Amino acid sequence: MSPRPPGRARRARSARRAAGALTLALLLTTGACTDEAPDGGDPPAAGASSTLGATGRSSAPVVVRTGEVVGRLPAARREGVVQRVGQVVADWYAAAFLDGPWPRSDVRDAFPGFTAGAREAARAERARTSAASLGEGVDAVRAARQRVVVDLLAHGGRVRGATARVLLDYVPLSGADEQVARRVQGRLSLTWDGDAWRVFAYDLTQGRLAREPAREPAREGEGVR
């Protein structure tokens, strides 16, 4: 394997460092985040979790939960933003891990909702940020677990920044046979850019699971821990 070009390596490391350095205090004191998105429509029913539609073959739904909220924020506005951020993550799960064609090496469209800089870094680290490393023989992927916990920073009743804690367990399929399941987990840091929430930094790991994950059904009131 040829070494990664120095520029790409630096950008990838910068994306990870930016995610690790994204603290609530930094966001608040720098004022780096722009004003929040508009309310995201009707909030889900009481209970801090909801589900989004599943993608991939026989996949579990995406379970989205409100995590830590620092600062005062009206409930309707909070839930609207959580759903918008959750949808960004769900779109990434689908585009980078669950949707075909297989096998795949082209990840140009695998990072919707990422800023240009984060998208370039994620493409350079495709083995960590997508399912592009799956080999020959894979013809589909199903998700056994799709979780998102959204932490928010608010100031003056407005959202200033969001962090999505993500966990995806996915299983490569070859006909009726299942390969070893894989887990992706970590954090995505998002900012409002004027018309949508976008991922500007990430800190992710991906690896094989020692045992097959149980499929996670959607149950009313069930949250993501």
C-alpha cells in the first residue's frame, strides 16, 4: 500500500483533532457557531427518543435521542434540532455504509451533510468512515443497530452547536450468508451553515465485532444509551 499523501494525512488528522477539541466552553467563548436552524417541525411525542426509517436490507431503524443540553432551550426547538441532526447522521449511515452498489470503492457521494473540508478528510480515511473496505462477494449490507445521541449547546435560547454520538453495527451479506459484523462509533461535530446542519469534524473508529449483534427493534419510549 502506498503511503498517504502528506496533505491528505494532515487534513485527516486535523478533522479528528477538531472533533476531539470541540468542547462546549470553546464553542461558547469563541462564538464560532452561527445561529441555529429553524424549528424542525412538530417534535416527537414526550420521551427523548424517536426513530427514523431504516435503510439497507432488513435493517434496524435509526434511533435518535436527545443527550446533554447545556444552556436553556425551549423543548420544541430542542427536539426540532435533534431531529434535523439525527437525519444528517441517518443519511451518512445510508450513503457510506448501507447503500450499494457492492463492492464499492467510489465514495464521492458517501458523505452528504459534510462540509467540503470534512468530506475530503473522510474520503481520505474511507476505511474508517465508510464501508468501502468490504471485499468481493458482498452484495448487500444490513444494519443491526443504528443509534444517534445528540448533545446541544444553547445560549440565549438559541442552539450554538451540536455533537452527535454515533453507533452503527452493520453486517455485510453475501447471498443468504452473513459475514463478520462491524461497528462504527464515535462523534460527529456539526454546525449550522445558514440552511442546514453540517458535519465539520469527526472522531470515529471502525472494527470487527467478536460476536453477532442482536437486531435492535424500535420500541416506543426506548432511548439510546
